[in-house]
Amino acid sequence: MYKKILVPLDGTSVDDVIIDHLKELAKIHSSKVYLIRVIHCHTRDELSYQTEKAEEFLKEKKKIFNDAGIQCNCIIEYGEPERIIPEKADEIGADLIAMATHGHNWLVDILFGSVAHKVRHTVSIPVLMIRAKRR
């Protein structure tokens, strides 16, 4: 059912909840997983630093999937995540977007929105969202 799964990551421990879930889901469906980190920066120094961090983070997470026998690709993009994620899903032909959510309070989401909320209302494919545990 799900052959190509796009997984937006923000490079924090929040991502662990979706990675743990997808290891099993991807095995069941023999899915190919595409990890994506969308970087939004305002300075060249910040861009360079964030890109280096993203490369290291994605390499670490890719190994988790590869060790589980799951084919995994990594993607780094630049810009607004709520715009880039749907575009990349369409480009690779994803049939599922799976992402962790921070679980902000309702007032923050109403005032500012969230990437997960905006993506969910932009795409026509299923979006799996798992709320990270509060620490």
C-alpha cells in the first residue's frame, strides 16, 4: 500500500517517535523511505552550520533504516517546510507523508499554525502524524 514514504524530520529527539513507528510500517509494506530535512535560514553562516548538522543527523537516521533492511534515501532542501514538503512528496511520488508533531498547545497552533497542519491541508495523500511525548 505505501511504497514511498516521505518523512520530514526537524533534527531533534521529537523525530524518534516517527522513526520507531516507521521501521515496522515500512517493513510491512516493503516501503522505500525518504528522509527529508528542510532548512530555513537567514544567514550564510547559519545555512552552513544547519546543513552540516542535517547531513550528520540524516546519516545517523538512515543507518537505523538500513540496519533494519529498509531502503532509505536522504534529502536536504532549503526554504519554507510547509511549501517544500508537499512539493517533494509530489516529485518523488510519495503515497504517504509520516511526521512527528511537537504537540504545541492549541493557542500557538491557532495563532501561528504548524508545519504538520499546513502540510496536512495541502496534500492529497495520507499524512500520518504522531505526537511526540512531552518531556
